[in-house]
Amino acid sequence: MLENYANQDLSWKSVLSLNKYNEPTYSTTPIKGRKETSNKMVRTASGQETIAVSCVFTKSLVLVNDLIDGKLVIMVDNSVDLDGTTLFYEVYLK
């Protein structure tokens, strides 16, 4: 079902490593997804509450601290089917 709506081309930058200044280095991968504007209060991995400005629905396994279209991933939630398989990921951006 997500395939019908995930028709946008997005730029996903996943963290590869940290450089000598403790800054992340990224690898860039194009992915398909659905990006929507969202002003939603979410809880980050560290337990802090913050406002997410965008939400992306994708089948790609995106992790916290990655970048999508230049925005930081602050939370990832997955939607599972009744048999336990992951249907898609709901990614919140700041």
C-alpha cells in the first residue's frame, strides 16, 4: 500500500563514522518515501520532548541521527503487520 504513495525522491545521508573532531561523516543514498509537514511533539531517544517539523514514511531502515533532505532524524517508529513483519517506517525530522 505504501508503494502507491511513496513516490517522492528523498536524499538519505546515513552516518558512517566520526571524524577526528567527533563530527559525523555521511554516505548519501537516494530513497523513495512520502514526506509530510508535521508539527508534532515527539520524544527523542534520550527522552527529551521536542517538536518534529516533518514526517517521512519509507520502507528504508533509517536510524536516529541520520539526515533526510538535510533535516536531522530525531525518532523512528515502525509499523508492523499482524504476522510481525515491518510494513514501513515513520521517521520524524527536526
